[in-house]
Amino acid sequence: MVGAVALVAVLLAACSGGKNAVDQSAGGDFRYVAATQKGTVLTADQRKKAGPVAGGLLAGGQYALAQDAGKVVVLNFFASWCGPCKVESPQFDALYRQRKATGVQFVGLDVKDPSKSLSEDFVKRADLTYPIVYDEPAKTASQLGNVPLGGLPATVLIDKQGRVAAVYTGAVLPRDLTPALDKLSAET
């Protein structure tokens, strides 16, 4: 019981500090210190290269962020038991279907689900068509560059150059993502 309470406290803790999402003083390695305001992105000079995110796909095979080089990528950290995720994920899928022909890729990162079958059931019920990485230990967050998963959902936008352009904590609506996706898609 104490362990469950501690886990909930960790998951509900908020990110804090800093003027933007990336600690610029961290040198070559960087860490996120706060969320980006929804609908906005970091300026190009504030962005740092995303780490080598990779993991096993729920449907089989492997995913690696590098395979989406040259695309805008939306990485969405979620879990089947997360209330806001149950609302956000189907909305993201609708946006993915609208945007995929324009070079925008969505990837779900199912973290902290205790079993793959729970994840599979959730994806089926929500009719999610974008790739889903099953990552129970949430190692993809540290692969990315020490993203603070203070709670779920969390969404990270990667620009066409493979740099972290935004980190959104909490639920994000398609209307929150649209201005950021438009801006990133227009970049060369």
C-alpha cells in the first residue's frame, strides 16, 4: 500500500523551475526543467537533439525515432489506466489521420502499464492507428533526454532535425497541438 501511494505521488508531481523546458546550462547533456506552454514551441536555438528513443512495438517489431528523421514527431506518453489519456489518445489518433500525409508522425509510448494485454485492449478500444511502443519501465523517457514524467499524459514534439521542440505535461487537446504542428511543419 505504501508503495502504491508513493508511486501515485511520483506520478502526480509537477515539473518545476526554469524559464523554458530545457536546462541550457547542462552542456551536451540536457534535462527538462518545466513544461512548454501548450501550443508553443521552443525557439530553434533553445532546442537540443533528442536521444535515441527506441522500443518494441505493441503490434510487433521495433520502433526507433531515427526512422522518422525529417518528420515532425509527436511522442505521447500514456497508460491505459490514465483517465486523461483515455480522452486524449483517440483525439490524437484523429489528428494523426489528418496530418500523417503532411509528414507528421504520432507515436504512443505506453508506460507504466503492468501488462501488455491491458495496453492491447486499450489500443483496440480506442481504435488507435499510430504506432504504439509498449514500455512498462518508461525507459524511453530517459532515452529521450531525461524527460520528467511527473504524471501522465505527457507529450513531446520533435522537429524535423530530430530536436526536442516542446514538452507538454498533462492532457493536450488537438487545438493545443495544431499551432505547434503548423509551425514545425513549416520549418525547413
